[in-house]
Amino acid sequence: MYPIGIFDSGFGGLSIFREIRRLLPQYDYIFLGDNGRAPYGDRSFEEVFSFTNQAVRRLFAMGCPLVILACNTASAKALRNIQQHELPAMDDPTRRVLGVIRPTVERVANLTYSGHIGLVATRATVSSRSYDMELAHLANGLRLTARACPLWVPLIESGRLTSPELKEEVKRDLSALLAADPDIDTIILGCTHYPLITSLLQQVLQELDHPEIILMPQGKPVSYALQDYLRRHPEMEQRITRGGSTQFFTTGDVASFERLATLFMGHNERIHAERLEWGV
């Protein structure tokens, strides 16, 4: 079996994977969540690169010829180095690793009318300036204003999706973002956890008198970008097996992963995961 590998530091990448599998159900997949070392958001570049590179190599060893980094922090801090330095030195240089930032930027550039774009994300993603660089490469005249939201993920993973505490944090962060640039008309949800609170975000924007702002999650842009990539690279598409199967692996607690994974994959799906040990 030669599946597509999907890697995330925790649970959020499941929101990306859900859209990928919805669009491309025919392929085999392996999802790996590094829950045992999550979150990555406040880790150094060196740590994120080391952990991500280790995960990519493990997925390659499990038979994946193509790996998607369904994690903004890993895409921001590790993808370029892996693509430019690690892949060429491996025994099979035809394997590939793709991220989530470029497809997101390509889509958002077509959504904005004002050219003023907001980004909410982890500290690591914001500090990497990866979105700034991708936007600069894509188009001149687009302005990006970013806001790190370090408390959103812990509150989401604790299940407090509609709690007053989360709403207070969301309102504080969105208020600061819009104060920095009142002309923002599109906001990138630059963390794969954030689609779970889309309704709360819309409610807060309504209370801030900005109901017109477009919220852009990443699942669909990434899934369509993958479909296009496979169409343009038939040599890769032909390597991937078509059994419609999914294997889930976590480096953390299996029961916790299976329980929280239903938030991201939908309550109609029964998730069965296996524990992965890095030393094995």
C-alpha cells in the first residue's frame, strides 16, 4: 500500500484531512498526529523542524510517497528546509512534501476586494512571516495584518467551544486585529483548529459591526490544491494506491485522540487510532 501521508502536530490537521478525503475518497491515507509533543505553536524553529522531519521520514518509511503537512506551524517552520535540503539527500528523491500556506494564500488573493487581509494563527506561524512572504511572491499591493492567538487552541481542545472564556479571547484578539487595520475584508483562519469555532467567530464579528468580513478556513483550498497537484503530476498520482482506507496514528494517548478526533472528523465517524512510538 502506498498511501498519502497527512501530518499534524495534534488534532487540527484533521479538519484539513476531512476535506481532502471528501474530495478524493478513492486514495489510501495515513494520518499521523504528534499529540505527545503538541502543541508546536510556541516551540523554536529548530524543534519544529526536527519533529516535523522525523514525522515525514516515518511516514515515508510507512510507504507514503507524498506527505501533506496539514499544520500551519510545521508548514511555516519546516517545509522549505525539508523540500530544499532533506528530500534531495534521501534514498528516494522522488518523494514529495507539501504544505498548507501556499494554497491558502492563492485562494485568499482571489477573495479579497480591499486588498487588506487579516490572519489569526499561532505565535509560531505569525512570527515566521511565512504568509507575508507568500503573499509578496504572489501579488503586489496586498496588505497582511496578523494576530497571534495563543489561547484559542487550548480552549478548543478542552472542548469549551462555546464558553464565555473562549468568546472573550476571540473578541479581544479580533478587536485588536481590526484596530490594527480597519479595512480588512477577509480573515485567514491560519490554524487548523479554528474552523471548529467559525460560528463563534461570525458572532463576534457581528458584535464588532463587521459582519461582512469573509472567514477563510483552509480545508477546501488545500484539498483542491492537492487534486490539482496530482493532476499535474501523474507519475505521483499513479504511485498512490486506491483502496479508500485510512489509518490513524497518534504519539499521544489513543483514547483522547479518538475522542477529540470526532470533533474534527464529524460525530458520524468512528475513529480507531493506533499508538506510534518514535523509537520503534
